[in-house]
Amino acid sequence: MPHAPSPAARPPRHYPLKDFFRNPDRGFFRLADDGKTLGFMQPVALDEQPARMNIYVQALQDGRPVDEPRRLTSETARDISNFFWKGGDIVLYQKDFGGDENFHVLAVNARTGTAHDLTPYPGVRAGIEDDLPDDPDHVLISHNQRDPQVFDVYRVNVRTGAAVLVAQNPGNVVGWQTDHAGKVRAALTSDGLDTTLLYRDDEATPFRPLITTDYRTTVSPAFFTFDDRKLYALSNRGRDKLALVIIDPARPDDEELVYATDEVDLDAAGYSRKRRVLTLAAYQTDKPRRHYFDAETEALYRQLESLLPGYDLAIQGWNRAEDTYIVAAYNDRTPGSRYLFQCGAGVLHKLADINPSIPEADMSPVRPVRYTSRDGLEIHGYLTLPAGRAPRGLPCIINPHGGPWARDAWGYNPEIQFLANRGFCVLQMNFRGSTGYGRRFWEASFGQWGLAMQDDITDGVRWLIDQGIADPARIGIYGGSYGGYATLAGVAFTPDLYAAAVDYVGVSNLFTFMNTIPPYWKPLLAKMYDMVGHPEHDHERLAATSPALHVDRIRTPLLIAQGAQDPRVNKAESDQVVQALRERGVEVEYLVKDNEGHGFHNDENKFEFYAAMEAFFVEHLKP
């Protein structure tokens, strides 16, 4: 376990809250296909509105920006959530309205600034299926205008908005896959419990089923082989961990194993479009890892590592010629810097420091840890100890992740560093059901919301106390989404464990939660019933593990934050807890934002929430 700091070590000063959570002055860099223009986002205040992240473009010459940046977009309600280049002259971006997650896809001409909403349909969720790099005028977009529960695919002209239907969803397709020519050639269907991989030789041919599995078995197509005849896929058929395989449609049951690691699932695979070769497989143990298939790719990463020692690296973009790259260098104590790298010159040009207001040297290392649950499962997690403080008898905050079928990973997290800067130790744990640890670990969470999943969190608290790190009288819990559910479950079912709790857009009632999911989740409702519980067949268990039905047990001070437009965790999830507590005469702080959804994104709302959380934890945990 960690040693006490040296006598010379002193806690760093408290850095301003806004410096942790504000948008970067410049970030989200993207490279045009021809490598001649850089796109990025930076905050700008327009029409006397708060500053929002908008897209700028800047010419490049010899791997360096030239001329002044030009602003392309004029969004004032919310930050743009994402953007990327289409060719060398069109920028595509997505935006929703008040956090409702009904994203529109917009196209902006980078030379003229002319914009088109390519999906101008109210209440419709759209996304880009394929940017069709060999077609200068079109992209493939899927949306649910025809039927709110399913997504059809359209070929859309990025200059005019004209759309042609390419693949109509028969009602059970939950994912589409294109080949390297941009043709829709594969699909995944689900009845909720069974999944079928469909395939066709060309877009004029009907789909035919290749592989059917129950939902516990994954066969997820990643991309086609370079002759467009077979599929690379992530599969755990006949194994516990996801592996990279090749599936031949002529012999779909004979998977060709490409790469696997016994430790964890693979997350993704990459390839070079220009050279038509497989490049790497990505996965996470305690930290991010890569396996290289291609000597040129490995040499590129080794060269970057030598130029940026002491940092983890991610390549975030490249041009079509694959000779100019956008490189992120980061670690657990800083979001780091972004660089432009030209392979021929071998020189890095810094584009920006993402958050220079927060000195890396004053932040706290994030240490991978592991402990054993009460029933013998090994639980992996991350412990962040506040810099300059002895790791004994600390006020600690338990931070279970959302999902719950997701995982915490090593790296820079502004929430964690902010709490550590305020004197708290923070424990994140990948409780059972967290992804990446194989099928058995995932399945161990089924039917265990509020039960064994919660025990894994409680066992992490006990471990912290047993190590002498945590002061048992000063332990708080904070989480969002499923982490918010775990927070409420923690104070309802282990009321003596926590001295303060913050629930952020968390589920509170397993009955009402499943009744208010978005329409496009409904095809998977049978799977949710199987994994979480059926409102009728499992009524007794769901009632016993719904914190909203047990608020009479809650006596821990509680802060709840909720977005009014949240499509995933309806506002009623928070309302019912607040109302029940107030009817008992228990005061609960309640922060609601009408222009937010599943989490707060606008700067002014983030600042208000984190200020409330800081004051709340300081009052009750006294760091």
C-alpha cells in the first residue's frame, strides 16, 4: 500500500473549480482528408449567451497551422457534441436539444460556411453509419423517423440534403455494417434474447442469416476483410473473453482466430485504409494496451513514445495519405497536449495544452488496485490518494461507475482529480458486470442490482477501512446513472456506511425505470428483463432492491442532481425519492436543470453542480 509522503511534501493549493471542469480553450482536433485544413472546437460567446463549443477551421502548411482560424458554426444553446471531416471541404457535426439525445446531423461547407441540417426531423435520433470516403458527396446516415423503435439507413447528399433509402429496418435490426466500398452488407438482429448476424453478397441480394446466438454470446462485426468477402469480428463464441476473429460467410461456424488475450476482452481493432492491412488490437488491463500486427504501425508508436516520454499516447486522427497524424499525449494527472505529427519530417508541432491551468505536478497519481469480494471474485479498481497527505484515516469518496455494463479505466478524470485536490481519497471499482473482464464476470451481475453488485462496492469500502486509508466515519459515495442507483442503494441498504451521498441522474425505482426507457431501447427490453429482472416474475426482488421504495431507511445526507430532458433516466426517478424524503421531513438538496439530459454538459450547469457537490462533501466529510 502507499507510503506516507515525505516530510517535505505538502498538500497542493486548491485550484479553482472552474479550471477542472471548463471546456478547453482549444481542443477536439480533426484533420481534413487532404491534410490541408485543421478543424477544432473552442468556446465562443454569441448573442449574449454563455460560451459554447463551436467549430473552427485553420489552414495547414508543412504540418503547421497558418492564417487565422475561422469560425464555422454558431451554436448558442449547447456545445457541439462531436464533429468530423467529410473529404477536404465539408464538416459534419451532431447536436441535440436540451440533452434529449435526439441528435441531428448537420453539414457545413468549410469554405463558404453554408450549413444544412441533414436530418431536420423533430424528435428523431440520427447517427452516421459510414462517411463514404470514396464518395465526395454522400454519407450513410441511420435514423428512426419512420419508426421510433428502429433505425433505417439512407444515403444522404451532404451538399443538398437529398436522401435515398439504402436499407429499411424490418423491425429487429439493432446494428448495420458496411463494407469498404460503403455498401450495407451485414446486420445484427435481436428479438431481445437471441441475436442473429445477417449477411448479403451485395445490396441487391436479400440478407441471409449466418450465426444465431443467445445474447450472452457476442459476435460483433468490426469491419470487412480487405477483399470485402469476409468479416473481422469480436467474438466470445466458445470462450470467456472477446477475441478478434475472421468469419467466412461460406463457413460461419469455423472462426479463424486472429488475436486474443487470456486476461481481458479485446476492445477494438484498427486497420490502414491506405495500405489495406490490419494494424493493431486495443484492450485494457489495469492500463491501456496495444498489440501490433503491422511493423509500420508499431514503428510509428515507438517513434512517438520516444518523442513524448512519460505519457500514454492515442492517435486521434490522420489524413487520407496517412502521413500526418493528430496525437494525444496524456496520463493520469493531466489531459495532456495535442500535437500534429508529420511522418516524413519526424517532428511534432504542439497544437494545444488541453488544461494548462491544472499543473500535472500537483495532481494525484491514479493507482490500479484489486481486492476480493465476499464471495471470492477479484475486483479491479483505481485508488486516488490526495497529493501531499498521509494515506491514513482519510475522508474518502466511493465512486461507482455508470452503465452498469461499462468499466472505469486508467487515465485523467477531472472529477477524480478535483476531489483529490480537495483532500479526499477516491475509490473507483469495476464491480461484477463491468465490461472487459470476460463473459463470466459480466454474467455474475445478472439479477444482482442492489445485491451482489452492491456487495462488491461495500466490500471495497471495507477494504479501504481495513487498509487504514479511510476514516470509517467520513466516507461518502457519489455516482451517475447506474452509479447514482448504487449511491441510493448504498444509503438505503447500508445506511451506516456512508456519511454523505450524491446521486447524479441515478435510477431509483426499477419498475418505473424500465417503463420510461426511450423507444429505441424497446427491442432490447426482453434482454433487460433477463439481465435486471422482470417486473412481474421478479416483482419481489425488484421491489426489495428499488431504493425509492425504501426511503424510510435513508438517513444519510443526500444531494440529487437531475436533467429534466433525460431520455434514459427519467426525471421521475429523482422526483419520487425527493418527494418521499421530504414527506418524512428529511431535507434533501435537489438540483434540476431544464436544459440538460443524462448528465450536465453546459459549463454553467456543470459549475453549479460541482460547486454544490464540493460544499456538500466538505460540510459532511470535513476533509
